[in-house]
Amino acid sequence: MIRRTDSDVRNELIAAANGLTTDGVGRSDLKIAATALSDLRQAFGAYGPYRDRRKVCILGSARTASNAPAYEAARAIGEHFARRDWLVVTGAGPGIMQGAMEGAGVEHSFGVGIELPFEFLPNGVIAGDSKYVRMTHFFTRKLMLMKESVAYVALPGGFGTLDELFEIITLIQTGKARPAPIVLLDTPGGTFWSGLQAWITSELVGGGMVTAGDDGLYTITDSVDTATSIVHHFYSNFQSIRDVTVAGETRRVIRLRKGPSAQQLIEINSLFSAVCGSGVIEIARPSDDEIADKDGLAFDRIGFIFNKRRVAVLRALIDHLNGLPAV
């Protein structure tokens, strides 16, 4: 894996843009590329001052009434994370999105809206704030909802909510996005997510279209307290993850607040050997890549050659690391 410099990436971007103008691409296609790039530039700029703040993305229906139990749950979720100085990221619309932002307050809210054929205005919490951006395309909006989020809470919603949720699950399942806690939060006694899970189990897993165990990438609950606990537990020991180059090999590194003991490492290898494409899980030191970027150098870490088809096992490994007895 060749390390590209900032200059390399800038030159690639310029070359790609220039290529579009000389490849005979039609005007409508050029407009898609131009508006997509404009969307990204706008969102990158808005996120810039808040890059070091943890962010939770909250999904749910724009049609949920303000007196509905799901709205109250969204408000409670937003308030909880704001008290812990997280930013609450939503699509900036009404319903669940507004409830979450009301709970968080404008100082702890970040909105990624969408331009629609019918009028779509940001909710009253985030309207006019510098932490609100409006995207032209749904694909850029979904990317920007995910870009810096390290946790996801989805409440009941329609096609848009399910589209966003399944994209998040798919990107994590395929390794295109970093592992993160995904919580499907229902109202007490509700069947929205359990009904969906029954269909996933019978039709997708039962039909061989989804690997059994991949539903471990998310958790279903009807308790706000449980939902927030799941998110915080995910980061109780696990800090971050990165692919690095060591002796010409690409290795996956998991950074931890406290690494395993020698005996715990033996147990980890016996339980999670499937996560390795070859070799074993080992205690690791900061790689040259991490040192060059000054990336997480203070943390303990383990490293291994990752079997990229075993993302569900990777998630189970992270859960296990978070449950280790204190060393």
C-alpha cells in the first residue's frame, strides 16, 4: 500500500476534474459531478471546526408528530448526547430529526438537509446556523450524514430512513466504513424493528442472501437508556481502527485504552481466529503511518492481517475487547 501525500491527492483531484471536461462527457453528467463536488466542499467546510467532536447520527421519520412517543425518545437521545458534548447529526427536517435537535439544542446540533422538488426547510432549531448545510443529491447527503459519525441511532421511519439505515449497515458490513454501534430504537412495546428483523431472518438470512451473524452489526431495543449505554459501551475500551502498512503487508490495527494481557491475548486468538486472513492477533506498536500522522500514538493496540469477509467477527472482537476485565 503506497502512501500518498497531500500533494498526490490534490493532483489526482485536479486530473479527474480536467479529465471530465476532455472526455466528451455530456453537460448533464458534468452538472452531476459539479453539484456533487459543490455539496462535498460545502459540508467539509461546515464540519471543519468540529472535526474533533464525537458525533451521533440520529435517523427517523419526518412525519412523526411532536406528541408521539418516538418524538419524545428522539428528544431524550439528543439531550443525553448533548450533555456529554457530542454533536447530534440529523437530516435537519421535522419529526424525529427536529425532536433530536430540540433535545440537543442548537449548540450540539449539526444538520445535513436535502434540496427536494417540493419545499424543504430546515427545522427551527438549526435554521440559520453555520452547522446546517443543504445537499443537492441524496448520495452526497448520506455520505455527509455518515462522514464523521461514530454512532447511529435509528427510530421508526419510512423509505428515506430505511434507505439511510441499510446503506450504513451495508458500508460497515462490507468494510467501506469503520465499525460503529448501530442501535434500532423502538418505542416501548413497539414492533417496528422487531418486525423488520423477523423479515430479515426469514427472507434474507433464510434465503442465503445475508450471512448469519451479520445482524450482530446492530442492536434492537425499546429503551432510551439501553440505546445510549450500547453506544458508550462500544467506546469504553475501543478507541479507533485503521489499516497500516507493516513490512510491506497491510495490517488492521485496533487502538485501545487498555490492551489485553498475554493470557487475554491467547483467549482472544482462540475465540476470534477467523478475523485473521493469515497469522494471529498480536500486540502492536505504532506503525510508521501512524507516527507520520501522529495518529492515536498514546493508545495501546493490537494488529492482524484482516480477513475482509469477517466484519461480523471483527465487531464481535471489539465487543469482547470492551468487556475485558481490567488488566
